[in-house]
Amino acid sequence: AQSVAQPEDQVNVAEGNPLTVKCTYSVSGNPYLFWYVQYPNRGLQFLLKYITGDNLVKGSYGFEAEFNKSQTSFHLKKPSALVSDSALYFCAVRDVDTGFQKLVFGTGTRLLVSP
Amino acid sequence: DTGVSQDPRHKITKRGQNVTFRCDPISEHNRLYWYRQTLGQGPEFLTYFQNEAQLEKSRLLSDRFSAERPKGSFSTLEIQRTEQGDSAMYLCASSRTGGRNYEQYFGPGTRLTVT
């Protein structure tokens, strides 16, 4: 069965500092991996995805993520955090080899960027 | 594109009543998904349509839940005999098929409160 773990409920970072939000996954086959962001009272917004190819993927708003197959991780990163990055971040996985389309999400990590 | 829309945005109902939610996907997307999100959790997959065919259903989708997509465009999710445990945010998402367009785009959600 697919699963995603986001080990940190909350990450605190000062504006201008680099940020990392951690994600590890478990699938029986090959993964497609995604990061979404959720602002209060709004739906999820797609940030970036890993399908195949380069392990470092770049997405919206300066975010990037690194796929590490041996560690089954897909950590979200940004070189310089902004206060406006404060939101709830979700990692999700799809097990490609099952043929199923569903995404399995982690429990989310709240990012707080202080001025 | 105009994005995924959901109606209503909020619904308060009494236990035992039936409720129906509507989702309009992005116009060129032929895949449509329903998820449920409770407080402090990530979205949980409920069901998935490709055009009008319902291809995946979660075990979370009890017999009180039914989803339809009669013409392969908008979808409805009905909950019969609502229970307090049904209180959640119901999210709809859509995606394309083919190419490398694997990400799902989410609507703003319908927040259901069962009293």
C-alpha cells in the first residue's frame, strides 16, 4: 500500500533563510511524487512534481524538491523563505505500477516564516 | 482556464438529511476525483472518474455515498442519511490524460458541517 510520511507538524524559519520540508514515501512500484500548498480556506495548489528524469525538480514560487530513491524521500526546499510562504504543505504519492490514479497524501507540514 | 469550481462552498445540515455537492472540472480535463479532508489530516481519496466511467472507489465510500458524472463533465457527490462523522471538507480535482500532465488541480472545496 502507498503511504507518505511528513515527520514535522511544523517548520519555523526566518525570512531570507533556506527552508526544507521533509517527505518520505512508500510504494510497491515506481512513484510519482507531488507537492501541494494549502492556504487558509482555499483548496490545494500544485507546486511541483517528480515523474522521471532529473532528481532535482523546480516548481512554482521558487520551490524545488529533490527525489532520492535510495532514501525514498522527496524533500521540498527553497533557498530564501518569504513570509508569504507561510502555509500548509502536503506531499503526495501515486504508485505508478498499480495503474491507480489516486494520490495518497501526508498529514501536512505547517510552515511559519517569521519576518 | 477558469479552474475547478465547487458548489456550495459551505453546507450545514442536520444529522439524517441528504446532501449533494457539485464539481465542475477544468473544461478540457477528462479525469475527475473526489477527496475528503478532515481537520489536521491530508486529503483522502474517495473516487475517480475518467469521462463518465467511475473507475476507482475507496473503501471510505460507504453505501451512503454516491458519485456520478453523467455526461463526462460536471460531477455530483451525494451523501444520504448524514452522520456527524461526515463533517469534513470535500475536495474535487481534475486532470488531463496523456503526455506528462499527471498533476491534479483542486477546487476550493465544500465544507460540510453535520449538526
